[in-house]
Amino acid sequence: MVDDRFTDEHEILKRAIAGESSAFGSLYDIYQPLLYRFIYLRVSHREEAEDLTHQVFLSAWQNIGSFKEQGLPVSSWLYQIARNRVIDYYRTKHVSLSLDDTQEEIHPSIDDTPDSLDQKIKLGHVKTALRSLHPDQQDIIIMRFVEGLSNAEVAAALHKHEGTVRVLQHRALRNLQKKLQKEYEIES
């Protein structure tokens, strides 16, 4: 069975490579919210995330002609550009990674009821634990479980083998679990 999303994306991509700006605009409409969220979770500042997301799409537009189709969605290529922009951001800014300042716009459905306050507290624990992981592990957790990318897509974005991504994902989840268990032991 052929994935209609991939077929549609393939047609849009072919038109974008041919220089059709409206086709690239369609790719932008599809992936901008996802890439913004990925970047925002890494840099924790709305303005920087907006700037970096803009840079990702500018770079993609400038390099769309050199895109090599490998049987994966174009999202893998876009996430690779986004990840590289985040790495460059931290190299040039010399700032430390912080998920603490993440605003609620990522989770707008959370209100101030007791259940949602408990959810906010748990989310804070997860952000703290996630922040303490190695950047590759953070990327894998965000790409796999926040963005919903497949192992193959993550592997393409990170320039790693799919098996390596599975191993890193397993280690990241194990480390995240340990850190969350410690967090809850301290809190109790």
C-alpha cells in the first residue's frame, strides 16, 4: 500500500525542485509548525526559534535543487537542516541548552485545573530530565516521540544508521527513566 502523504509530498517536492515557489510554500505550510516546535524545544526562546526556523526554510529553498531523494520524506532533510542550525546556534552564541524557559505555547490545551497543574508539574520534570541528556539523545527523543518521526527518518536527519538510532533511543529512554525516577524519589 502506497502512503498517499508520501506520494503527494513527492509530487510537491518535484515541483519545488523545478523552482515552483508555491510548491515550496506547500512544504513550508506542512513542516513549519513541526520544525518550529523541534527548534523551540531545543533553544527555549520564541524569537530565536522563529529566526532559526526561518533560516532552515531559507537554506532549504536555496538548496532544494541539490536534494537527493532516498525514499524518505523530505522531513528528514528538513530536520537535518534544523538540527544543524541549532548546533550552529549554540556554537556561535555560547549559551547552554535550556528547556526550563519553554513556554506553554507548545501545549496550549493545558489549563489551570488541578489535573492540568499536575500535568504541568510532570511536564516540568520531563523537561528537566530531558535537558540533562546528551544532545543526540535529546534530538532522538524529540524527533521520535514529540514529532513522531520513524527510526529511518531520524537516522537520515542525524546521519546515522537506523540500528544506531534504535540503540541511542533505547539508551535515551533508559537514561530519561532513571532521571525521572530520581526526580520522583527526591520529591517524595
